[in-house]
Amino acid sequence: MRRIGLVLSALVAVVVAAAPARAEPLRVVASFSILADFVRNVGGERVAVSALVGPDGDAHVYTPTPADAKGVATADVVIVNGLGFEGWLDRLIKSAGRKTPAVVATKGIAPRKQADAHGHDADPHAWQSVANAKIYVANIRDALSAADPAGATSYQANAAAYLARLDALEREVREAVMRVPAERRKVISTHDAFGYFAAAYGLEFIAPQGVSTESEASAGDVARIIRQIKAQKIPAVFLENVSDPRLIRRIAEETGAKIGGTLHSDALTPENGDAPTYIDLVRHNIKALTAALLS
């Protein structure tokens, strides 16, 4: 794999060197930090990308600013998750007066159906499956190529190299999960952000909140989960980097389950954190999960 990676890197360097330089980078606005990381990997030096919702930010409850509207209005490309993730997006696009539609990075992904109290009929957290992340990358590659045809070969080469890294990442995840006995593959997390991960890799995630952090867990939901943890001897509960930790700490105290650490669900961390990129995020999460479930 190392040799393949070196070859791909060399090919990308050749293609990028051959592509005609842009006078100015393509201005790309991504709705949140994980999308922005995908854009950086595909766009390379030909793009200048910013995220509306930055590291450790919660896109479910975000309130756009006038600066966001200006950024959206002047961007060459706006890339969003879709599937109801950015509930504030339509208002922002309208206030920005933008005529060009946003690129929906989840195009082609079969959404998990899940309704909650806020009317979400689809789970928007599709990036939690690495296979889906590859669809995001392909959509971003095509969008950048359409906006900047002169850079199409560069975007294609960058995407190919990054997709190879995602292939390797998916193998890592599957191998890690296989080391956990099937009866221990149960996890409590704060909100239902890991459904695609669970479906892809054979874990069960149980969450007191729905697919959005806007949802509040009812007393009945919390009591049900406490009973389930005790009955099934679920070994660990996890905090999330975008959610209030108090609910999970209370569940841990009442059940005796240990807190297995913090999972990164909807956002990357700052550069000095443990998940500043998507690949870092997935590796951090699978390391935390397997460490807790195997101990």
C-alpha cells in the first residue's frame, strides 16, 4: 500500500504541475468543516475554501451571520451536505441573493430513513460511512471541474489519490471492528449521528437524542436507555465533540457504564486537536470505540 501511495502521489504531482495555473484560486464555501476538508483534498492549491460552520461547531443549531451571507454571495462554488442537515441554508441562500444553486455533496447516496421530533425524515450524517465519503469526494471533484474546466485533470488526480487513501481507511475500520466480539458491539452516544457507521460496519449505536442535536431527550427515552444498558451490560457510553456532555455523564453515573471517551460526529477539531481532518476523525473514533469495547 505504501508503494501504491507513493506512485499516486508522484502522478498527482505531475498532473498538478501540468495544469495551467489560475490567476486566483477558486473561491469555495462549504457548509461545515468535514466538507471543507474534502474540498481541500480534491481542490489542492487551485481552491480557497472556507467553512460556514467551523471546527467543533454544531451545524444543526448554527445561526448564519451577515459575513456568511457575503461569503455565499461572492463564492464561485457553494457546497452543502443536504438531507436536511443545514436547516438554515435556504434562508441564507435567499438573504445572500445567490442565483447559482449550491452543490449537494450527498447526491447519489441512499439516505437512511429516520423521522424525529423536528421533522427530519432522513439521517443527514452520511459521511460516517467511508463508502459514502467517497461519493462526497466524487461529487466535489465533478463540481470543481465544472466550475474550473482548466483544472479538471488536477481535480481528477487529487480525487483519485484521496480515494485511494479512503479505501485504505475503510479496510482499517473493518479490520478494527472484526476484533470486537459481536456481543460487545453496542455503544451509547449522545445523538443519533452514527447510523451510517453502524450499518456499514456492524455496530449498534443507541442515542437518547434523535438525528439532530436540536432534539431533547425525554425522561422516558433516558429511562429506557438506562434499563437497556443494565440489561444488556453495554460496556461504554461516549461523549460527542458537538454535544452537551451532561446527559451522557448522568447515564454513566446511573448505570455504572464507563465513559469511553469523546467521539467526533458532525465536526472536525481545530488543527491542534485529535481530528483536524476527516481521516483523522474516523481513525480517532474507531480507536476510541475498539479500546472501550475490548477492555
